[in-house]
Amino acid sequence: MKKIIIVIFLAALFANVDVKAQCNEQLVRKCALDIGDNATYLKEFKVLLRKRKRRKSTPSRSFSVVLNRGTHYRFNLCNAEDYEGRAVMMLYDADRLLVTTFDMATTKEYPSVDFICTKSAVYKLYVSFKEGKEGCAVVILSMVR
Amino acid sequence: MVKKILVIFCSALLFVACTPSSDNPDVNIPDHVTDEIDDDESTESMSDIIENIASPLEMANLIQASGVPFSLRYLAPTEDSDKFNTNFKKALALGVMASDLGYLNMYKKSGSVINYLRIIQRLSSDLRIGQFFDFKLLKDLAKADNVDSLMYHSTASFNRMDKYLRENGKGELSALMVAGVWIEGMYIATQVMEENSNQKLIERIGEQKVMLNLLVMSLSSFQSEPNFPALITDFKVIQEQFTNVQITYEIGLPETIEEDGKLIIIQDEKSIIHITEEHVKLISEQVEKVRNKLISL
């Protein structure tokens, strides 16, 4: 019986830890560790989107972000592992796509993209999940020194 | 007996599993859950736009990278901080101190940050956002000279404080914090300029015309709040000094480089700042007046 108790305890403990390690602050901290030694964390953008409904567009979340001319920025994208969705980040200047973490031509995904800004402005950052799947992700904006 | 133990144990586990961990205060981490494309500019509040107008680190990074020596003279004094005795003054001072902390961190002066951390702790507690500022952790990081972690945790703390204020009907305090960060960043930059003229810094000062316009718009949305009209007037006087600063744009060819699997994109459009040292001098004088007035309120 003692063995059963231990097994239940461990199973519950690990199940709990596993959930917490995903779509929450741990994801932010984990992603912030990926920015590299030469980068300084500036901000995070957290996104949780439900699965696309039938006959609806792919859900996305947008954020405004002020970027300064002459600064070398880095965008790191991290997905929560307990969600199926794989995030795609896009940075727009008005209607011009400047940066994306997904290359449509090669279908290559980039977990981080550097952006050397030459125009101070308010930009728009979008995050959506491929194929409109449910997903949770975080984008870390950092400054490369 | 064993059954009883099992029931109690499972109940306890269930309770633990359903209780948010103290390490993860915001289990509802994602900012929003959306079912539809959210791309309507008109639905966006001004507070979202100005949220990151003024970064405590970016201006300091530019100054530090320019090789300008560190100086404590540029920073707001830490003595007599009891004079910040209203929420208006406290929120402004919090922004000023955040900017100073960013400057200290960027120069890796962790030995000098404790006094600033202490004031920030008091101000944030008084504004009821102290739960986002882990003074002990930051103090320990400063003492251990762990500057990278100190920068991460202090920046993340300010981001959370600001977010909490904006999402809990205290947007005016958030706007004041941003105004404090901006004026102190500008003060440090213009003071540095007087001693170490630097083209990059001149241009960064000039392009603050855009940020200041956004900031004044944001502050103006709280025009009816006490003390805001005088503050807006002060910022508008600085705005007047930017009238002769011109910003033009030039289209160029975008450049994409892939290095070791990493993508680097160099923007094609350039903003060109037309500003003279005389303009900087006028801006500098006005920024100094307003900043000194705000920290001595």
C-alpha cells in the first residue's frame, strides 16, 4: 500500500510540475535564457490562442512596440510544449512585413530573428499559430549589445 | 487507517494541484485569448502604444556604448525621497528611479544600486504594486554583482508593474511612470551631450520628437486628473523646442543575412534626423528645468 501512495504522490507531483512548466512564467523565464549572452532583455509578449473555429480566420494577437533607430534588436520565440500550435511571429511597419520567424518559401522556422532598426517608430507585432491550432507562446524582445 | 491516509493525501494533492503556485502568481499568463483576428488599429488604446516609449535601458545602452564615462552626477538624489508623498509624485519618481537604475545597471555599478532599489521598493509598495518588485532578490543580485540577472529581474518587474496599473484602471499612474522614465533618460542623455558631444546621441535626442508627441497625447488623455494640466504644459514646452527638428525618411534595399542558422534583417527604410547642436542645447535646457522641477516637487 505504501508503494501505491508513493506512486500516486509522484504521479500527481510530476503531472502538476509538467503543467506549470508550460504555459506560464516558466516559459517566459526559459525563453529569456535563450536570448544569448550579448543581449539584454527588454520585454515579453505572451500569447494564448484558441483553435481556429470553422469558417473563421486564423486567430492572432497583436501588440504595439516602439523600436528605436540604430538599435540591434532580437526576437526570440518559444512555444509551450503542452500545446500543439507552433507560433509564427511577424513584425510590420504599417502594412509592410519586415520580420517573420517563418519563411513561407522554404517553410523554415527560426526560433530567433535579429532586426537592425533604422527607423524609430511604433511597429506592430503579430503572433498566430500555424494552421490555426491552439497554442501558447512567448516572444522575448531583447537588445543586442 | 491506510484508506484514511490515502483520502487525506489525495485531497491534499488535489488542493496543491489546484492552487496557484506562489512562484507563478499569474497562472493566467497569456495577455489575451482571442478567437478573431485582432488587427483593428482603432481598438488599440493609447496606453498600449506608449507602454514602451521609454525604455530605462535603451538610452543608457547608447550612452554606455559610446564610451562615455559613468557619472553619478547625472542621477536623481536618493536622499529626502519622503518628499514624494502623493501618488502623482510617487509614480513620476518611480519612473525617474527606474531610468537611473537602468543607467547604473548598464554601467554594471551594482554597488550603487541598493539605495535606488530601496526607494523603488518604497514607492512601489505605496502605489500598491510592490508585489511585483522583489527587493530581497534584487538586493542579493546586486550584492553578488550578478548584473545580467539584476537587469532582467528589474526590467521584468517594471514591465509587470506597468502592465498591472494599465489593466487595473490606473492608467494615469502608468503614464506618469513612463513620463518619469522618459524625462530622466532625456536628462541623462542631454547632460552627457554637454560634456561628450556624439552624433548618435544627438540623433537619438532628435528622434525623441516622435516619442514625446506620443507621450503628450497619452498624458493629455488624463487632462482632467489633478496635477496633470501643469505636467502637460511642462512637456508641451519641451515639445516646442523640438519644432525645428525635422525627420525625413529614405527608402533603401532591405538586407537579409543568415548566419549560423540565425536570421538577421537590416531594415530598408531609414529615418534621417535633421538637428543641430543649437537645437540640442535648447532641448537640453528645457528638459533640465522640467526634470529638476519634477524631482523637487
